[in-house]
Amino acid sequence: MHRLKYNYWSENNSLDLLNLFWFTNNELRFFSMSKKRRYKKIIIPKRDWSNRILHAPVYKLKNAQRIILKNILYKKHNDLLIDNITGFIPNKNIKNNANFHVWKKYILKVDIKDFFPSITQDRVYWLLRKEYNLDHSTSMYLSSLCTYNNQLPQWAPTSPMLANLIARFLDYRIIWLLKSYNLNEWLELSYSRYADDLTFSFNKRIDINLFINYVISILIEEGFYPNYKKIHMISSWKQQKVTWLVVNDKVSVWRRYYKKFKSIFYNISKNWFDDELKKWNNINSKKIESVEKFKQVIWWYISFIKDISPDYYEKLKQFNVL
């Protein structure tokens, strides 16, 4: 069968999309053009009793998106993104994000509303055209493979990186804003973004309403909108948390979190696995079916605590379950 070729050109080479994804002509057309059967709807209950509706790509499309992420998007993300962007970046995590805001008097948090859905196929297309030097046909196919109902689907492997890349001008403009403030006020004002969470920290009081208005103006001009319900400031005399980590004097896990696992490890040391598993399933919506699976989950949390708070990890070692 004759195979059509859809090539894109970079500085070094061109690639055949059919061979890149191991697609047939019909599969490429189907996954890039069909509006049905490409994604599975997933409904997740939220704390306010409403539902969050997500869309997960089917297996073969998900593999194609992983190839796009690895072979295309990762090729230039280091050149396009500033260091302050930490969400879904290789070798970066929530600890890197929190490190920007340690020992600050004030922390301001701003959340972007509908971060992924606000990014359309057209915005993905122009990113690929301008920054990755892809031709029209290839950019159309790739942008279609990465979007659903004209927006980024939240469970597609490509969505976080595409969102970061498209929001890069937002980040550039905020850094310029911070430079103007630091130049005039010497505020030691810092900024980081983890996906849709924007965090600012500083050591002197400023006209916070004016500053927030500047940030909101930049967001809107760059095609995003703030979630006004989630804009708030935390002073240093309260517990300051950035991406779920405490940053008042150093980056550490939440003390209540540590005490919770201290209790779990104590009971595990007494071989009360079954009792702890029952307690876990009563509290958490995602149930664990076996003790062996529960042990794997506990080991993941042990590794997390060790990475974020080595001092807490040393204290937990006394229970001889590590």
C-alpha cells in the first residue's frame, strides 16, 4: 500500500510522521481528525461534591503523544523555558519550586483558571510553526494529535509541556515586572510557576492590590484568566506552604503529614499491616486491595520524606521498617 509522507523540517533533519508513530495513513487521519473514540471520559469526585471530568487518550494515541513529547517537545524546552518553571520538567519537582520561596516574609499565590482548557489547537499550531520550525501540514497534524475539542486534554502526556511552552511569554513578562520592582524597592521578590500555580514571595510590604492587578493584566493579555477564589497571601507568622511543602525557614514536609506517617510506621513495626490498611482505605477514596500493594505505597512515601525532609526520615528509621 502506498504510504503518504508528512515531513517536518528542523535544522538537522526531517522525519516521516507515519514511521515516527508507526501509523498507517488511516490511523494518522483518524487520530488527528476524528472527534470520537480517541479519548475516554474519566469522572473524579471533588471535595465540594462536584465532579471533575477528564479525558484520557486511548492507548495508541497516548503512545504517539509520548513520542511527540520525547522526540520533539523535549528537544528545545530548555532553550525556551526559564529556570523558574518547575512543573512537569525533567529533573525538577515540587521541592525545586518551593526552594524559590524559603525564608520570605510574604508569599502570594495566584492560580490560573482552566489552565489546560484555555490552550487551543491554534496556539499549539503556532508554537510548532514558530519555535520548532515545522511546516504547515505537520503542525496541523501534530497540534490535532495533542488536542481534543479544541483544548489540551488534562491526561495527555504532551499537555503539561505544551502548556508550559505556550505560557512562556507570561513567565518572561512576570520576570520583567519583578525586575522593575526589585530595582526600585529591593524587595528580594521571587517568582516560580508549577503548572497553573503562580507563587510570588518578598520581604517588604508593597501595594499588594496594585501588584495583583499587574499580574492579572499580564495573565489576561497572554490568554489566561486568574481563579479569583484562589488568590491569597500568607505572612511568615503563619505556616507558609508552596506546592504542599512548608517553606518558613527551610523546605520540609508538613509536620502533621510527618506525624501521620510516624503513627503508621509505629503500627507497621508491630506487624499491624491489616489494621493500617483498613484505616487507610477508610480515609482515602482510592482503595488499596492488598497488604503488598499497601507496602509499595508506604515505600513511595518513605522515599518522598527522605528526599524532602532527611531529618524526619532519620527519626522514622527508629521503627526498623525502612
